[in-house]
Amino acid sequence: MGPQNGTLGFDWCSYWGCPSAGFPSEEGRVSLRSRFLKLLFGPVITLLTGMLSGPLISRLFTPEEFGRYSVLLAIVGIAVVAVTIRFEQLIPTSKDPAASFWIVVLSAVVGALALGGIAYPFFALEEALFIALATLAVAVFNGFYYLRVNADEPLRASAGRAVQAAGVLGGQASFGAAGWGIFGLIWGELVGRFASLLFVLQKVDGRSVAVLKREFGEQWPAAKWLLPGSLLGALALQLLPLGMAISVGAASAGIFLLVYRMVVIPNSILSKVASDTLLVEFSRLEKDDLPIRNAVENGFRKLTLTAVCLYGSLAIYGGWLFSVLLGDQWSNSSVFIPWLALLVAFWSIASPLAMVFVSLQKTRWSFGLSSLDVLNRCFALFVGFFYQDVLAAAVSLAIGGAFVYGATVASAMRVSGASFAGAIAPVLLSGAFVVFLLIVANVLFEGGSWELSIVPTILAFSICGKKLLYG
């Protein structure tokens, strides 16, 4: 049914020929594995472009310019959570996904306009405009993204993130080569954001104001705890870009934040794929009055295998790789890699499993655990300021993060009734063998035999890949 008088809606399909939003039929649902693999497409492209963007940025922009840009992007990362009221994450759990989508759009438009006005006294006009436009683009993109995931169109949703990454990379490279400085960074970012938004547009049937009010009332009990928890999570993610320049200086902060962008941000996108996949699966099980225990154990098992293999390899080869990719101006970047690998390994497991709290309507847990994450990052910034050493801040961040994310995993397992032993038992031997292979690879690499170290690394990836797909 299309938009009617007094409703909100636009027929984007006149141009795009896309299906309407909503739950697919039982016959049309894709499997959990298929959804995950399709959603993985965009993050893999994003990961590759993220690796490519590092060498380009290090040669086209200064650490100070990148540090300033990171602050602006951090503001957007926090603001987008506030202006959407987290209703986009509630689309998979809603009985009327389109209604939740229109709430996201309306709140995003109003919030972005207000944010631009608030930012203008403190930033240049171009920077305030960037904050408003980027916030709006990200918020609306997230709404369309969840609609497509919810309608079992994961490949189109994932490809939108690939378009975004490629657009940002191309825009920043072009503007940076033209000598635009920091404005090349922010306008290149907008190019990618709006290109991805155009890619995921689809028809969304309109909803009356009365329907939107009803949807808001039904979803608010979950959102009122999900929102502050998500705000704290966003603050935890963006606290380092916001506070690092003050803590250790713009130049040191710029070097750390470039590595942070190349390692942590792609991980956050990979984790989001797993989060979205598990959220849809958990929500469907809950709606069918089925337990989510087995899904949680299976998710934990596969996330742990992936984290050990992927980030263990990053800890081994990352320092060498980053010293090659980045120029002399960013030569100190390699010392952060092992610690960031530790941080993202735990994060990549905890973030998806936190969807247990959303699907079971226990969002107070998310709020409490996000508070711990913020405290950990504040403490890391304090350590960096006290010692005036960005490496000390990174070490503190990684060790504290391991404890916080470990607590998140334990809480999710407890709430869902899942068992650690039941989750790990099927892959205990293969997992131990993967760890052994990575230790051998590290010994060989540190001993100068990097060619030989590749053999056990490839074997470890092969074992993990087989378990992930067929185990």
C-alpha cells in the first residue's frame, strides 16, 4: 500500500525499482550463514580501502590536519546516535519496520539542523556544515541499511558500505592531491557518505502521525535504555579522537589516530556485520518463542575463532606492514599495532554478543557495560596525559578494554543461558592448534624467516575458515 493523504512517504522505486520494506516471507528468508557472508562483502571492501587510505592520507595530509578531521568525525559518530534515538537498531524487532524508519528520518533531520546551529559558534562554517550534513547522511543511511537487512537484502545493504568506503577514499585522494588540506578530508568524507545513501535508497510506505506515535510508544521502553547505552558506547569509541589531541598533542594524536582508523574502525564495521546478523536472528527466535542459547553459543564460537586468527596475525605482521605502508612522517605508528590488535580482538567478540541485550529487551545491561568502557577510555587518556606518552595510553586502553569486553561476553552468555564449555567444546582442539600455528609463525617472523612464517599462518587461516563455514 503506497502513501496516503496525511502520511509520510516517497516512491523512490519510481527511480530504483526496489522492493518495499518489511519482513520477508518464510520461504524467502536467507540462512544465517548466507546473511553473514553477504553482509561481510561491504566490510571486506571497507577493510581493503582502509588499508589503502592510510598511505594516501599519510602523503597528502599532515598529522595535525588528520587530528582535526578526526575530532570532527568523532562528533558525528556521537551525534548520529543521539539524533536517531537508536530507533534504527529497533527496526528488526519492530512489528512495523517502516514506522521506526520514519521516526529515524524525522528525528535525524531535526537533530542535524540543530546540531549544525550549535556547532557554528565553535567551528568554521564549513566544519559546522560538515557536522550537520554528515550526521544526517549517516543517520538516514543506517535506517535504509536496517530495512534492507530486515527484508533479507543483506548484499545490497553491505554493498552500500563498500560504496561509502570507495567514495570517501576517492574523494579524499582527489581533494588532497588538489591541496585542499583539512577541507579535502571532510568534503571527501561527504562524497562517500552521500554516494552510499543514494545506493541503498528504497521505497518505504508512508505512515500517519498517529501510527508514528503508536510505534514510538511501543518501542520507547527498549529505546530509553538502548539510547544512553549506545551514547556511552559511541562516546567510548570516539573519546580517543576527541581527547587524544589534548592529552598528548596534535602531532602524536594524528599518528595514533591514523593507525586507529586503519585497525579499529574497520573492525567496528566487521563487528557491526556480525551484530546485525545476530540481532536479526535473535529477534526472530524471540518472536517465535524459541530460546537463543544455541545461537549465542554458535556465535561466540565462531567469533572467537575469527578473532584469534585475524588479530593474532595482525599482532605478528602489523608492525612491519604499517611501517611499509606509511611514510617516514608516521614512522612511530608500528608500536601501537600489537596493543590495538589485543583491543579489537576482544571487541570483535563482545560487540556482536551485546545484541543479546537488545533482543531480550535487557538494554540496562548495555548501559552499564558501556559506562565501564567509557571509564576505561577516560583512564587511558589520563595515563597518556600523566606520562605525556601516547604509547602508555594505548597500552592502558588495550588492557582495560580486554577486561571490559570480557565482562560483556560473560554477561551476554549468562543472560541468554549459554555455556562457555558448550560453545568452545566443538572447536577446542582445532582452536588450540590454530594458536600453536600462530605462535610458530611469530617465532619464525621474529627470527627473520618471514617466508617460512607465512606457511603456518596460511594453515591457521585454512583451519579457521573451514570451521567457520562448515563447523
